[in-house]
Amino acid sequence: MIKQIAVFLENQAGKASACCKVLKDAQINLYALSIADTKEFGIMRIITEDNAKALDALKDAGYLCSEVDLVGVEVPDRAGALAELLIALGEGGISVEYMYSYAGVDGHAKIAFKTAMVDKAVEILKNNGAKII
């Protein structure tokens, strides 16, 4: 499982940079970042090298944040590899709430996704030859 931090931000200029500055000042390295937004607010989803330290720093700075479990999977660097895994999940009745990727250094992309059916998703992925992170 991958531990992700979700940070709720007002959708205003400078809010994302201020949040990242808190992490910078705490000397926390980001591995992945995704922002989903609406007109009034956004959710910054991050994976860091030290989530406990990141959560403490963000909460001390007044941010509303929480830690969420994601399924992590390596996807080979070839056309169709992600589609094959998503098809297998769909055929197994797994709904993916959201997902994003981050760079791998070993010829594989890293994919993190949220689902309510974690155990079943992991089982399906393993049965399809995927490496779980």
C-alpha cells in the first residue's frame, strides 16, 4: 500500500505554493503530487518521503489534511500495459475512484489509485502479473 496525504486548499492564487513551502521548510521531499479542483477548493494529493513528518508540518501550519491508503502498482513501459491492468480490474468489478502516475527509474511507471475494494484489487493485479508497490 502507498500512503498518500490529501490536503484541502482554497482555490486561490498562492495556496498550492504556500502548502509546498511548508513541506520545503520541513525539508520533505515530494515523490508525487496531483491537484483536483472545483471553483472554491482543491485537493492536493501528495506522496512524500516521510508522511508522518509531512502531516505534522502541514497540521502545525493550519492545513486540513489526512492520510489515505492507495494501491500502488508498477506498470511496464510498453503500449497497452496500463489498459490491460485496468481491464482486469473492471472485469473483476473494481471501481477506481481516482489514479495518477509518478516517474519510475527502472523502466516502469508507478501508478497509485484509490478504490474501496483494496484486497480484491490487489488480488486481481497479482493474478495478472502486476508488481504491487
